[in-house]
Amino acid sequence: MNINEQRVYNDLNMQLKDIYFDNTKEEYLNLIDFDIIRYVHAALDRGKDIILTYRIRKYYFDGTNINAIENYSKVRLTRNTKVKVKKSFSTKCKNCGSPVSSNDKECSYCGTKNESSIGWIISEIIDDEIDSKLKIEK
């Protein structure tokens, strides 16, 4: 299987932003930023999915201080079969129906994320165990 590592990492980072900065999820309301510190392990699962383990640091604001929590996370990424690797193609926005290029990250009319531009989709967050807390100085 031909896998572009940088594309996998970029797709993961973009989707994590959507998960962590979704204002409807109470556990992330005070989250102000995150960094993927390093990728620990990647393995093919069932010949089509990637199981990716990485170390992540999440920064929270508690009203007076910025605190960081580090942990290992593991996700299952599934290849998006709608993505065409080299050629751009026209598709419709799943929200409003406006025409969108496959290379556009979002609909220019309504702002809905264009999943046809994401090569690897998070299909499952397998593990997200907290193992240490750090205090960041102001």
C-alpha cells in the first residue's frame, strides 16, 4: 500500500482540531491548544487501516493558569476512498449542495468541511490515557 506519511499526519492534525475545538464537547471547553509531540508507532491493520500511536500535549486554561496534560493516544485511520490522489474533481457540498473542488478543504459558500480532501479519516479513537500533568509558567 502506498502511504504518504506527511499526508497521514496532516489529516490527523486537521481532524483533531475539529474534535478538540468543537464547542459542544464539554471536556474540551477550556482547551486552548495542542501539540503532537511525536509519533510513536504506526501499523497496518487488516491491510487497509492504520493504527497510529502518538504522544500529545493539550493546553488548558483554568481561569488563572495554563496547564498542560500529556498522554499517549491511539487512533484507527481509514483511507477515504473518495479522494483522488493526483487529479482534482468536482463534487457537491454535503451540507448545502454547492459545487466544491476535491482539493478544497471546505465549502466556500457555507464553510462545511470537505471530506473528499481528507485522505485518512479517524474512524476510531482507540485509547486516550492521561499519564502526566505539567504546569506551564505564565
